[in-house]
Amino acid sequence: MQLVAVVNGQPCPLPAATSGSATLLHVLRNDLALNGPKYGCGLGQCGACTVLVDGVAARACVIPAQGVAGREVTTLEGLPGRCGTAAGRHPVQQAFIDEQAAQCGYCLNGMVMMAVALLERNPHPDEAAIRRELSANLCRCGTHVEIIRAVQRAAVLMQEARA
């Protein structure tokens, strides 16, 4: 029986390798050519591989691919479909650009995906809530101040997009 997940809004048969030990990250990057989620630590600790599974932030490097059968998976590439703008970017992506909240790119995928999950649950987070949400994501280059500002800006942009 073919396992199917909904990836970025599209039904997606999971490759036969999913019956073994393939992780969701492996399938996304190697089989589906979705390179938003990054391989970082491989232990679910750094956040570089974060995706949304049924709207909840999850570490793709530790999820067996077969574990998402019948579920909705959103990667960085699928964000515009969740709350797109005229520019084809999700408001969180636009806010990260506006606030120049990326340098090396190691944490970028995870920070963006965690911010989306937070803002979908809590459209008006205070700075403490943003810091708590993002605290489990490793940022190597130290753009924390810009990242916080980007999430605050994204909250405003998302409100404007909904209006």
C-alpha cells in the first residue's frame, strides 16, 4: 500500500524507502527536492530542519517519513500558500527580509518555521513569548536582535494580510 502525505498542499506519495528508516528530512530533501529544511545536527536539537506537521513545528530529521502518512507537511517552500502576499512571500519571510534577520542562513529555516507556528497560535506575542518560542533554535551568527524584530514585524504584516 502506497503511503501518501500532503506536502505543501499537494498529495505526495511517499517513496517506498519510507517503510524503512528514512527520515522525513531525507525524503523532503533527497526525494522531493525541497531544500528549505536543512540538515544540522541530525538529533532534533538545532532546529535547522523544522517543518510544520499539521500546523505544529516539528524536527524533520527525527521523524520517520512513514510517520507523516495522511498528514499535512509544510516546508519553507510551501509558506506562501498559507498566507501569501502579492510578492509571493509569507509575511514572516518578508519580515525577515525587511529586518535583515539572516546572515549565515544556518538557522533561517527553523527560525522562520517556528515564527510561523507561533504567530498562527498567538497573533500578538510579546517579546518574551517570541524568545521562548525560538530559544530551542541554534543561531550561530548572532542575529538574535534582528530575528526578534522580524517576528514582531511579521505579526503586524500577518494582521494586515488578514484585514
